[in-house]
Amino acid sequence: MKKSKGGVLFVVGLLAVAGLFGCSQETPVEKAKAAAASGNAATQAAGQAAVDSIKTPMDKARQTESVLEQSAEQTAAKIKESTQ
């Protein structure tokens, strides 16, 4: 009887050790790296969105400035033409 209990305990112990080695859990360092990688991507996306939200109105203002300059040149040309 004692021999069989010892054998059973030995087998259970081996299974427990095999189970512990079989589980491949991430270490905290790997979790930190994964979180940093996803956090970095989110930060870059937010930064790019901020840049885009500033660039779009600036581009529109530049286009408007160009149109206004052309209009001013045309008006100046008409005034010069009418005074001659």
C-alpha cells in the first residue's frame, strides 16, 4: 500500500512539474515590451492626427492667400489699365 501511494505521489509530482514547464507564460519584461509597442503606435497615431488637424487649415489658408494675391494683382492691373 505504501509503495503505491509513493508511486502515485511521484507520478502526480512529475505531472505537476511537466505542467509548470509546459505553460509558457509571458514574463513581465515581455508584457512591458508588448505594452510599450502598442502604446508607441497609439502615441504616433495621436501625434499624426494632431499634425493633420493643424496642417489642413494651414493648407487651406495658403490656398486662400494665393487666390487673394491673384485677385489683388488682377484688380491692380484693371486700375492701371483704366488710368492710362
